[in-house]
Amino acid sequence: MSSDAIAIRAAEIEGRPWVETLHDWITTVDHKRLGILYILFSLLFLVIGGIEATIMRVQLMRPHSDFVPPQVFNRMFTMHGTTMIFFVAMPIVFGFANYLVPLMVGARDMAFPRLNAFSFWLTAFSGILLYFSFVGGSGLYGAGNAPDVGWWAYAPLTSRAFSPGHSSDYWTVAVLVSGFGSIGTATNIIATIFSMRCPGMTLGRMPLMAWLSLVMSGLVLITITPLSAAQIMLLVDRYLGGHFFDTQAGGSAALWMHFFWIFGHPEVYILVIPAFAIASEIIPVFSRKPIFGYPIMVAATVCIGFISMSVWAHHMFTIGMNSTANTFFVLTTMAISVPTGIKIFNWIGTMWGGKIQFKTPMLFCIAFLFQFLIAGLTGIMLGAAPFNWQLSGSYFVVAHFHYVIVGAILFCIFGGFYYWFPKATGRMLDERLGKLHFWLFVIGFHLTFDAMHIPGLLGMPRRIYTYEPGRGWDTWNVIVTIGTFIQGIATLIFVANLIFSYFKGPKAGNDPWDAWTLEWSVSSPPPAYNFATIPTVASRRPLWDKKHPEDPDSRYE
Amino acid sequence: MSAITTPLAQTPGAWRLPYRGKVGMACLIIAESAIFTIFVVAYLFYAGKSMTGPTPREVLETPIFFTICLLSSSLTIHFAEKFLERGGRGAFLGLWFLTILLGGLFLFGTGREWHRLIYEHGLTISTNLFGTTYYSLVGLHAFHVTVGLIMLSIVFLFGLAGRVGSEQSARVGVLSMYWHFVDAVWVVVFTVVYILGR
């Protein structure tokens, strides 16, 4: 029945001019299309942010390089950080949540479809605004164009005296507006989960993806907003002559640091919890076992959400807090590794004794487990204040957080692409290109970010545009840069795979992975209304129940 | 909500979920609370740290009357909502208008206080840390009151046109949640600015 609907729609589309299709996409309020728009938007910015990273790596490949001048280097690391966090990572996790959460909880759309579109376009316009600074940011002074204050934008660098022109304003307003977009989407996800679930879908039966998106959205509400507040204060300082962060009038630069990191650290969990969500969907399906310890997984995630709000000042050990504060933030940082460790054990418990299928999505998730563990270990090292005093602001820190963001988050997102691409497009991604992408990316990733720890340990500070030869950093920097190029090639193979498979990939059918959550019960791609009749579920794996009526899960839950 | 009414009949036991508008507004309130928390923290952190005058002790006067206005508007909107649920349109419109009036009075009070501070005491947002934190915190609240008043007025106009009935009471309830929140924030701002901050 639903395949008929698809055939009719395809025939309709064929005869229509492309302008109408474009108009449909721009004015859409459909959660699936908005999810795809979010993902395409962030892929575009992923390429831009990747080019910025490559420019930095070429500059740092050898000492005394003059590939780019220092001013440009400062713009590159500022734009790279801001882009990757606010315009790649955030939109991509929102894209996945947008596309999948309504399908997984058996709803026809998000709770507020128009708010959904509004939030997406806020994010899109703020990204464009940030990049408009390259042409529009020179201001009256001809002083610089793109923002160059680093992605934390510490005071007093952002004050009028040190940042004339409008580059910092573009940064502030872009981040503020993208924050409003994030709040809108988070509200939408929470309302969808609380108010739109299909009959029988109790909170305890929701797929982990939905649960983890709920926790992620809650974190967005509580922790993106402090950044928005701080941005408003910065605008008051810059435009109305306020003194929030003006040390000459008694203001405090440390207050900005606190406000920024109250956002900044939970932000890591906002990004990694959706990555956990993807892993929690993929690992059971490719181990042919239900997730091990579902309630513990949920509890651990909620726990991570709460603890993540009390660890922010471990980014600030070197600013001279008192020993009570240092001890508190060391202890909370250590504490957060407990629920995280529980999750890792649960994923391993899921794989234990399963019939593991090493398809591309699963490969990415297995790599994620190892890499996330190492990222967590360097995190514990940096979370110890004395160690942090030694290495804060060095390339060791850069290596650590890229291990989290690339090694854990990006790997899971790649896995998610291979897993759900058939659902979104109706065609499978090419498995051979996928394996090539995986192995090249693993090699490139480890060359870059394993090697990057060493110059950090040898004292190489982050954000320097060049360095003296003969400090033991030279060879390591060459290796890091070579790895960057391998990752770049792997990403190009991935993009080629996306484009090639979209047109030529084998047909996927409704349920290519023999999975158990509701999104696989509808056609690929799903019809605009998702479900012809709203399903009723009786267990955590509704499709298992449907495929195995003789032995349904509902009997045991 | 209407999408799940059909299978409701087939499933044993009612499948009831919270109204999405209430959940959405609760989310907005959580997010806004975090924003206000940061401004309150900044106010308290900088209390007494201004390097020049005027200080809060010298210039601030406690706005008791206007506070009573704003807080009592929470009562009027609550009863307006209750009347609407029971179909009492006239009483709803009257109490709704009273709410707008009380909110407007409060805003007038803020305006008068700012006028006095600016023209009599020369305190602007750029004078000192007190000015910066005071005008941003109170201004952020006043901004929320203004937004609330605009939305209340829109509902009032629809009500005058006879478009607001008991079917809309759930939506009106969402707006009244927002208004209660704005009032609750004022209790915090009042305590911080006029009691603790002096």
C-alpha cells in the first residue's frame, strides 16, 4: 500500500520543473526533509571546516613556514573551531534526531513542524552570517575580516580595544542566533518525545536513540542558554559601552571563562550523547542481540547529563582557582568517567556472544569503542589538576579533544550514515567503498591524532602559527599533516560514495539490516506521513515482535 | 494529538500523553531560566564591585506598588483561564484585560524608575558595573514582560472578535504559563536587586 504511494509521488516529481522541487524543499515543514537539510548543511560546513584545518596543517608541517601569515592563521583556527562545533556537529546531531526520533516513536511528524523549519533556517542563516564576515567584516577600520579571537573568544580579546571592526560581532551574533535555533529544535525533540509517542510506546520502551536525544535536548536547553546570555552581555559591552568583561572598570575576564565553559563542557556531551545513541542502535543490530542493560544505559546517560553540568572549570585549572575549587572539579571530572565506563561495558556486553556482522556501520562503531576509551583516558589525565597545569594549552589538549570529536563522534556519525542512508534514500551505500573509507579514515585519524599527543607532551603550545626547528616537534608535525591528507581523501571517498550510491546503489527495501525499531517498518524513503496507520507497540523491539510472533519480546519485558 | 485518537478505541486502557504546547512552553521556561540565572549570577558577582558611583544604596527605591501589580496579574490570568475553561467568555475578557493593565502598569513603573535613574542620578548602562548589570537584568525582564504583553494583547484582540472560546483554553493556558514564569522571575530579580544587592 505504501509502495503505491511512493510510485505516485515519484511520477509526480518527474514531470515537475526543478524550481518547484526547490521551492518544496525550502518551504518544507516535514521532519525528514528538515533532517536531510540539517545534514546536507553540516556536510557543506564539514568540508569548509576541513579546508581550514588543512590550511593550518600545511602551515605547521615545517618550522618557519610562510604558507599563510599569522593573522590568517588566527582566523583559520577561530573559524575552524566555531564552524566544526556550531555548524557541523550540532546541525548533524539535530539532523539525525530530527529524521529519526518521530519515526522511532511512531509519530507522523515533530510536535511543532513550523518551529522545526524556523530553527533550521536560523541555524542556516547564522552559518552564512559567520562566513559573510570574510567579505563584510572589515568594518570602518579595515582591521581584519573573519573573527580571529579563538572559538572561546576570551575577554578582553573581544573588547573594542583589541577587536576593532566587526569581526567579533559576526562571531557573537552568529553563535547567538545558532543558539536560538538549537533551543527551538531541542524544545521540539522533547515535546515530540513526551507528547507524540504512538500507543504502547512507553518511555521504557523507546529506542535508546530517542532516550538519548531526550537527554541531549535537555542539556541543550540548560547549557546552550548560558552561552546565549554571555553573548548578550558581550554585545552590551561592545555596543552599549557595558563593563561585564571590562577589567578596567572592575569587570572580570574570568567570569566570561566560567560562562563560556558552563556551556563549553556540556556541549561535548550534547555532541557525544547522540553519538552514543547511534552506537546503541547499530551495535545490537549487527551483533544480532538486544542491547545489554537497557535501563542502565538510560540511567547512565541521564547521570552523564547531570554530572556534565558540574565539570566545566576543569578547562580553567591554569587561571588560578583556589584549591577547593580545583579539588571539586577534579573529582567531578573523575566521577563522570564512571557512567561513561558503564556504557562502554554495556556495548561490549551487547557484542559478547553475539553473531557479529562486520558491515561498515559496525566497523565504525567498533573503532568508536576503542578510540573513545583512549580519548577518555587522556581526559582523565587532563582532568587531574597537576597534570593539567603542565599541559593545558598544549597540543596534548588538542589531540585529546579531537580524539573525542573525530574518533568518537565523527566515527559514530559515519556509522550512522551507512546505517540509515538506505532508509533515507532507498538505496544502499556501496560496501566496498565504505570499507575503503573506513580503513583509510582509521589510518589517517591515528596518524594525525596519535602523533599529535607527542609534540604536546614536548611542549608545543596550541594556536601558534609557526615554531623554531630542532625542538623535537618537526617530524611529528609532518606525520600529523600527512594523516590530515589521508583523512581528507577518505572523506572525499565517502562523499563520492554518497553521490554514487544515491543514483546507482542497489535498492534497499524496507529493512535491509533486519533491524527492530519502527523506522524500518515503513518504506525507504518513508512516505511524507510516515505511518499510514499509527502503530501500536508492546515491547522495545516492535519489529522483532512482528517478525517472530511465536516468541515476542513483549512476553519477557 | 488527533492522530492517535483512532487507535485509542482499539487499545485497552486510555493512551494519554501531555499536551505538546505545555511541554514546549515548559522547555522554553527551562531555557529562559538558565539565561536569567546567568544574568543573576553576574549581578551578584559584581554587586559592590563598581569602581565609581552611584551605588544601588544611593539611588534605588523599592518598587513595592508595581511589584504588587505584576504579582497580582498572575492571579487575574489564572482566574481568566479558569473562566474560559468553563465558557465564561465575558469574565475571561475582563480579567484578561485587567492582566494586561497590571502588566502595563508594571512596565510603566520600570520606565519611570529608569527615567529617574538616568536623568536625576546620571546612571546609564555604561556608567559603572552596577549600571551595566542592573539595566541588563531588569531590562531582560522588562523585555520578557513586553513580549508577554504583546501576546496577551493579541489574544485579547482575538477575544474581542469572539474567536477565543473554551476550545482554545489549552492554548491560552500555555500563554498563562509564560506569564506566571515572568512573574516568578520578577520575584527573583526583586530579591536580588532590591534586597540582596543593596
